[in-house]
Amino acid sequence: MNAANPVPPDTSATEEAAGLQAALKAAAPFTDGCQTALETALAETDGFLLFQLRSEPEEDDRWVAAVMLGTGEKQSMNIVTMVIGDGSVTVETLDRSREPLARIVPAYADVLIHLRAAA
């Protein structure tokens, strides 16, 4: 909390994202693939994969995914970016992410939640 932002950050979401990021960094260089590394790390945390996107290899070696971390009121949607070449990883909440993909995550998650409820 500071004068510019009087609302304290949600540390529970930050802690879960930091835990996921640490688990993914430990899994680098992603020899079994990014999706496998992410699914393994999510199994160790309280989260699940919403969707993934792999850019064209000629353009970029990034792998981007949207994940849901936590449960109930502590649930947060996050963007995971993994760079295959150097093994770097970032896990960011949607409001902090600069990924254009972050804008569609809430709508996609809402659809998934309704589909799961109907199943």
C-alpha cells in the first residue's frame, strides 16, 4: 500500500503465482515441453490450465498460457509466459500482464465455468 495506491495488493494471489513461477523455473529447460512442465507445476499448486498458445517458431520461441490459481475468493487468473530458448518464466495477474491475450481470459474463463456447471 502507498499513497498512489491506497488498496493493499492481494498477497495470496501473488504468493500462488510466485510458487508457480518458482516451480516452472525449476523445471527449465522444459525438455518434456512447456505444457507438461506447466501441468506438473499446476498439480503441485491449487490451479488449472485455462488455455495455451504457442507462437510460430519462426517468429518467437514464447509459449503463453492462461491459468486459474487458488479457490473461492482467493482465485486469480494469471498469464504464464515461458521462453523456450532461455528457460525464462513469468507468471502475472491479468491486470499486470502486457500480453494482449490477457484481455480475453475473463470471458473464456466465464464460458468454461458455465460449461462445467452444465456438465
